[in-house]
Amino acid sequence: MDGKVAIAGYNISPCSSNMVTSRERLLFDLTTGLFEELGIDRDAVDTFIIATNDFLDGRTISNVFLDPPIGAYMKDETKVEMDAVNAIAYGWMRILTGQYDTALIVSLGLCGHQISPYLHIDYTLDATYDRQLKLLNELSAAALQAGSYLGKYGYPAELLDEIAAKDLGNAALDPYQARRLDGISAEEVGKSRYLYEPLRELHCYPPTDGGCVMLLASEDRAGELTDKPVWILGMGRSIDKYYIGDRDLAVSPSTTQAAKVAYDMAGIKDPAGEVDLAEISSIFAHQEPLLAEALGLFEEGKAVDIYSSGDSAIDGRLPVNPSGGALGAHPICSTGLIRMAEAARQLRGEAEGNQVKKAGVAVAHGQDGMCAQQNAVVVLGI
Amino acid sequence: MMRNVGIIGVGYTPIFVSKRKDVSIPEMISEAVDAGFRNTGLTPEDIDAVIFGNMQTFEGVNLPHLWAVEHIRALGKPVMRIATGGTTGMSAFHAGYYHVASGMADVVMVVTYEKHSEGDAQVGLMGIITPEVMTMLQAGIDVTGGSGMGAIGGGSAGGISFQAMSYLNHSGASIEHIDAMAAMERRNAAKNPYAHLKDPECTAEKIAETAMVSYPIRFGHICPTTDGSTVCILASEEKAAELADKVAWVWSVANCCSDATTGNLVDGMITDPAEQRPCMIAARQAYERAGIEDPKTEFDVIEIYNGFAHQTLMFLEKLGVCEVGEAHKLLEAGELEIEGRLPTNASGGVVSTNSIGTSALNRVTEAALQIMGKAEGGHQVPKDVHKALAHSWGGLMQYVAVTVLGDTPPRK
Amino acid sequence: MEVSEEVFFTPTVPLDFTYNYRVGSHIGRYLEGFKEKKIMGVKCPKCGKVFVPPRMFCGPCNQKLEDFVELSQEGELRNYTVGHVNLVKGRLEDSDTPYVLGMIQLDGADSLFLTRVEGVPSDEVERGTRMKAVWKDQVEGDCADLDHFEPV
């Protein structure tokens, strides 16, 4: 790969279940906050890429009113309607051509105070069949995935409680997370109500309001903007089948494929040995080990040991979701970008209460679609 | 490091019509993908990445590339969804361009569609400002007053008639010129097997007999809603040499946005939706990047996104292809016709065919087909096409994307 | 910048649009089969796999599917979940009673078929149980015609 692209700066919103703000105000605050921190203004941004979703924003062409608040007035702008890691991929490609030096990626998801927080996936369903049958929805599908994954290795359902307790405990230390349940135990998680078995409420992401912005820069420009650029070492994207009855729900081939491309680009041959930490967009507890296996970070079949031994804890051998991950906040479209920002915080040694000891190479991941049908993987390094 | 990128193939659904009752959404899209493969001799294994775009509120399907992944033969591949309203087709094309130009992919397929018959077009368009209008109503703001009317006027026909009136005032053109422009494009559409509204005998008089919607917009000036899908395949120079006989090279892409107040009252003045500063900025940047020094003389073919017939004339001026006040004179002199000096919308334009997700991409594919000499049905211009300009607009008239194509690779 | 909630106006804008979807050729054929209480699948000529409900393409083979096959009304329960909530237009509502959603491998099919499972208490469902289709008395070619599956 010719040339390098870095994260020059980012700004994560303090997420919440009910943010008192408008979309325009949220992005204005995030963007101006980042510009102030970097000592720049909108003239320094060569291209703007927005990642929001029309259905979640309740309007057609959801970027129409977002351009002026982010500084894109009379400038180059576009919209990737997916998790923002994909918008990062687009900004990365634009800078790699040499035609652009900087790209501002902007995303938000105001899902917390939505009337219908689970409609996002509903509308992705086959309109001629699944949507008519009304059996499949985001939660029932995730539950089938959880059942399949646990069944594959004979894991007990209590594993989900362990995973959620770890993540929610981490989230309580993270200033940006919405769901912060300090000191929560696996037993307490196991008492939250069932939604679709085996998934309980605390195994599932909380509908959240939040956003994130990130400035990418070319190698030369990054050096001018920050003394701690975080480099994009590899990037991969892939997609699985739509039809849930065709999929082996216990695995994520598209995550494996995306990771392979990203690792090859980054020159990583032994992910479990060379990656220091991972921020994974696991929006249901079972997705964390499932995706970690697909990323080559967990050995298959070993999840019970990994969680009980503390291997994936903040002070563990390979910390996974030291920020708490998406069980702490899931502002749809921003979630993967927040994972990248949290990974960057770690690499820069700025993660405070969530800081892992060894942070040189990180993996960040974002997903779209039912049961993580589509996945993007980024390898970052300092 | 910027690589050269060429268009090596185009695929359309066999027809663009009001209602495709025989196919579901993904089945319809698969027809265009099939056509793309058929026209190039490529197979799914040749495609490294897919870009997917459409305007989702029209069908009420979120992230349709997820449902359609098998139908577009994209399993396992990087698929990027681009959604920018009216410019979607060209924004998606630009994303495909950067995939190849950056070296991250060698062959990319851009897939666009719209199936308007399954939703309500007005609902899809009103959705741009429904939250604003509903908020104002709930807050007790008088929506018949200045800012309220401005907001409502921003939607479709309202703001557009401001734009058309302003254009007529600045240019000295008359409503009869708009009639004549619409008529010419409907005649062109009759020579395009992939167009929707075709009328080989169309005249300005016939258009003038259609109902007045909002002066100076007549029913005959307005685009239809169409069901259809368009696919475009892009390749690196090396792959193009290996895979294609004819190539339309991408010389540059550019885009610009302003804000959504065009047509609204600001400081007691209506901002002018005919000013189109983003168009002028995007065009200037595209010409700089492409090395176009004189847009008035260098283009052989132009494709303009004209949801409303006056926009062909207006944008010719805003793109700098002619002076302000000159476009309608070029029309009068016959220069914009297929056999003319500056064939414009030989395809029939958006005013003849509008499945919105495809409409901006069709401006590029039609320009590319002209360069490759592959436009069917009689709308191929009867001269060598060396350079072509494709334009699109979207949103509340504030987004413009532009693409410059040529018959040779742009860089040595 | 702190904004007090009292001065921040939060309007609720419920949007409800109606769409009319064409089912197309493959679901069309499937629903035709329902009129005769038949379950139709489609077979890939390349990999030989049989999918239900039928769709136009086999993803891994990139192959167009035109070979319709009738499937058995019986199969094995491979996966299931017990629902304690309903999602009604994207909103979470408690369900009065728990209900079972199952994924069944119909004899002759490779893909799993999602359906409601009845006739067994929700805490006694077991993977591997043989299930059979139960139709509505009056069928009209609607996906609701195939009401549920129950143990054989």
C-alpha cells in the first residue's frame, strides 16, 4: 500500500439514553470541539463524509441539514449510509489517491429516544417475505444466533452473563458510555428479564443517543496536526448471506474475510500474538466471543476459559472491549467509529480508567445488518 | 498515488417503465447486473468490490444491499452503500472511482436502482422536510408565513418553480423555450431503448398544452417516476486493457454542497435556487482536475440531470458550457440536438426517465456509451466523442456532483 | 453547552408510510404452492443445495435458480428461541405468554425454515425433535397460510 493515512483526532459524544440535543447541535458540538482541539477550522478539511441512516433520522437524505453544522458549506461532501467504519474506508481511499490531505468522518445515531428503536433492522428484512411473516426481528434473530453459538461448543447460557458483566463493568469506567452499571455481577445480569431466550435485557445493547467525529490525514498533514497520529495499517470489508436459514449463525465468515484482508495489509501473521487489544462492535453479548473468534483473537471453543480466566479483561492478556463495547452504547452508525476512537485512545495512552497496559497494535470492528451480516475490520497502530 | 480509471461496461434493466409488476426489488436489480456481465463478458469473480446506491424512502427498504446481496453477486465482497438523494447514482460512481484510483480495487461494479411503483413518490420527497414542518406545526409556528412557506417551498415543485422563474429572469429565456427543451428530450428518449417517456413526434406546442402545475412549471416539464436499475463497471488501466475493447476514461470527479435554505427567506430575502453556486464550484474543480481549459468548446456530449426541463438550459450556463442567456439560443439554433454541435441529453435526460437511484448514474453511463460508440436505438451522436460532461443535482437543490469523461486515459 | 430540558422542545413526529411490494417470480411461485398446501423450494444446479423459501440466486455459486422442488411437510428442529416479548412496529412490548420460534430443516432442504412452533411447552422444546407443518383450514396463497409446526 502506497502512502499512510492516520487518525489525526476524534471526538466522542457522552452517549445517553435520552440526549437533550438536536442532530445538528450534536454534530456542531462534536465538530467544533475537535477543530478547537486541533487548532484548525473547516478550511483544513478537504472532504466530509457523513454516516447516518435515513430511517433512524426520520428523514429522506439525512445529510441535507447536517452539512452546515459540520462545516461542509460550499465544500466536498458525501454520505455513506452504513456503520461509519465504512465511511472511514472511503475517506482513507480518497486520501490514498493523493488528491485529498484530510477527510472528516462524521456520524451519529439518535436511537435512545426513538419511538421505535428496533425498526432499523425490521426495514432491512426481505419486504416480500420476512417482513410479512413478522417472526424475524433484530432480537429474535440475535437470539437464534446466540442459541446456535452456545450450542456449537456446549457453552452454558451463564457465559452470556459473564461477558455482559465484564463489558458493563468496563463501561462504568468509560466517560462516553451510556449504560454504566458500576460493580454489576454476572448473577445480577442473569436476573434481567428474558427478551428472546437465551438473550436477557442486559445481554443486549441499549438503544442510545450518541455520535462521533474523526479526522483522517495524510502522512505529512498528520504530523502537522498531532504528535500522536494513529496509523491505519489495514482495512478489510466483507458481507455474508442475507438468508438467515442459509447461514451458520455460530460463525462470521465475513468478519474472518475482512480481518484477513486487514491483517495481510498490516503484515500481521499471528493476530492472537501480535494484536494488543480489540474494540469489537458486539451489540449482543454472544457476539463478542463469536466475532473475536472470527477475528482470530480467541481460540475456537475456549470462550468459557477465556472469560473466567480474565484473559480478555482490561488487565488481561488480550483485552477485548476495554471501553465496555456496544453493550454500553449503540448509537447506530457511530458504534464502529466509537470503537475506532476508543482503540485510538488506548494506543495514545489516553484511556485513563480503561487503559490497557500494552497498546501498540489494535483491531477495531464495525457491523451492519441482522446478526452482523456485514463487517468492517481496521488494524490501527501507533 | 492516483491511478487512471476507466468505465468498461454498462448494464441496464431491459426496460425503464412506470411499474415492474413481474419482479421483486432484488430480482429487478439482478437484471441490470446480468446486463453488465453480458455486455462486458465479465463474471462475478472478476469484481473486487461493489458500490450500491438508491433513495431508500421510496421503497421503505433500509440498506437494500443486505437483502439483495446474492442477487447482485456480491457475497464475500466489500460492499459500500452510498445514499445522497438525487445525486446518489453519481456519488456512488465517485465512490467506485476512488476504490480503483486509490489502488484498493481493480474492478468495481456500481449498482443503482429505484422501484418507485412500490411506494409513494411524494412521501419520499416530503420526507426531506417532514420533521421540520411537523415540528413547526407542533410548536405553533405559522407555516403559511415566511420561514414556513420557505420550508414547504423547499420540497419539490414549490422551490423548483422559484428556480425556474429566476432562471427565466436572468437568462431572458421564455416558457416556450422550456417547452421546446422538454419536447426535444422526449424526442431523444424515443431513440433510447432504456428511456421511459418517449414521444418521437413531441413538439413545444404539445408540451405547452399540458397542465400548469406552478408557473412556469408545466406537467410536461416534469420527470416521471420510473422502475429501473443501472449498473456501471469501472476498472484500472491494466484491467481495462485486459478486459475491454472500448473504454470511457474518467478524467475527473468533483462535488459540492451548500445548505438547505435555497428558496427560503433569509434576512428578508429569498435565497436564489437558480444561483447554483455549488454547481459552479464543483464544475470549476472538475475542470481543473481534468485539465479542461475551455468548457465552452471542449465537450462533445453533455448529460445534465434535469428533473425539470428548464434545468437543462440553466445548468448548461451554470456549468460554464455557455454564457448566461445563451443556452436557449443554442436550443433555438438546433445546436443541442443529437446531430448538433453540442448534443445535450441525447438520452432524453431525467425528464424522460427517472428511477431516482439511477438517474445520476445514467448521466455518466450515457456519456460513457457515447464515448464508446455504444448508445443504442439511434441516440448515438454522429461524430467522434472525445470529451463528455456528466452533471447531477440533488437534495433541496443544494448538492451538485460532476464527472468529466474522455476517450483516452487522462495521465501518461 | 448545557441546555435545560424545560426549554428544549422535543416534538414527536410519527411517520407511517404504506408500501406495496411485488413479490416477484420466486416468492410468487412459493405462494402459489401455498394455495395447494405445498412447500416449494429451489435447487442450485451447481452445488445441489435446496433452499426454502425460494430465491433467484445461490449466493456462493452466483448461480440463477430456476429448478423448483416440492419439499416434505416434515423436518427436524435444529434451532429455536423462546420469545418473551413482541416487537410491534419496532417497539418492545411484553408478550402475555412465551412463544417458540423454531428453525426447521425440512426433509429435502439444506436451508433452515423459520416458523412458529406449538404443541410443546416452551421450557420443554428440544433440538432434534421431528416437526410437521400445520396449515390454516382456508389457504389463500398468503405466507400466513402455513400457521405453525408441531411435533410429529
